[in-house]
Amino acid sequence: MSWVQAECESTYIQSVEYNVSKIEQQFVLLARIGEQPVGFSLVFIGPEESDPLFIQLVAVVPAARRRGVALALLSRVAERAPERNIALATLDNNVGALALNDHFAKSIGASIRRVPVSMYRRSHLGFAQSESHRPWIIERSHGVHSSLSFDKDSHT
Ligand SMILES: CC(C)(COP(=O)(O)OP(=O)(O)OC[C@H]1O[C@@H](n2cnc3c(N)ncnc32)[C@H](O)[C@@H]1OP(=O)(O)O)[C@@H](O)C(=O)NCCC(=O)NCCS
């Protein structure tokens, strides 16, 4: 996780303790190409059955982008709880993330729409009061499959 954080422009390099706590408390998927870690997703599974999966971060190192890694990570996340919708937040100027989210929703036969900022706790969405991310909901009917290999570091 630290290596991916160091390589990605819009993520912070976190301490080992922070990353370990995320692995212990949340759902973290690491993507590898061969033995090389190339990306990860960080997900909070809402405590209520009616809660969505909150995708707090998906990050892929620049050298591995536009090869379907993020899409595969999101697809695996979706499989974690096929009955749940998926919530995520993006900055309006993050063109890549917006396109990815749209592509992902379509790939699982779901629809994506903006929701009010007040709809979910910022902590569940994974951003701070000072950040101007805006939330989206992906309303879906079923999951999809992918062919990449993954290490499931942990889940709640
Ligand atoms: C956004 C990010 C995760 C995409 O990762 P990726 O592995 O390159 O994405 P994929 O290859 O799975 O892309 C799947 C689809 O998403 C869309 N997409 C992804 N990145 C895109 C970009 N930079 N511009 C336009 N569309 C993009 C495309 O539709 C793409 O399909 P295509 O390549 O067949 O056209 C990666 O650029 C990244 O880590 N950025 C920095 C961190 C970040 O901003 N994360 C998102 C907010 S949490």
C-alpha cells in the first residue's frame, strides 16, 4: 500500500501503522501484475445491511494505468456484497476517476448518479470536512468478474 501511495499523485503516503489499521478494520484489496503490487482499493462496509459499500480510495500506479486494473479492483469490491449499492466521492476535476466510475457502473449494468453531500457521513466516504469531494451512488442489480490476481489483505 505504501509503495502505491508513494507512486500515485493524489494519495498521501501513510504510515505502516495507519495502513495496518485500515487492513484490520476495513476491506482492502491489493492488485498485482505478476509479483508487482500495482494498485489497491480501500472500502468501508457500512454497518447496516441497507448501507452501501463505501469505496474510499482506488489507486493505481502510473506505469500500470489504462490496463483495466482499477476496473478489476472495483469489480472485485462489488462482488464482496452483491446486494449492496456502492457509494463513492470524487473531486469534480478528477477526470480519470469520473470516467472510471461511469465505466464501472456501466460494466455491472448499474446506474450512477450524484447524491447530496449530506446523504452520507464524510468519514464513511473517506474524505475530510476540508475536502470538496462530491458523493455518488451506484445503484446496481448484479456484480461482474475479472481475471487479475488479488491479495485480500483483510476484511471486517
Ligand atoms: C483513476 C485511476 C484509479 C484509474 O486507474 P486505471 O487502472 O488506469 O483505470 P482502468 O484502466 O481500469 O480504466 C477503466 C476505464 O476508466 C476510464 N478511465 C480511467 N482512467 C481514465 C483517464 N485518466 N481518463 C479518461 N478515462 C479514464 C476509461 O473509460 C477506462 O477504460 P478504457 O481504458 O478502456 O478507456 C488512476 O488513474 C489513479 O490511481 N489515479 C490517482 C488516484 C485517484 O485519483 N483515484 C480516484 C479517486 S479515489
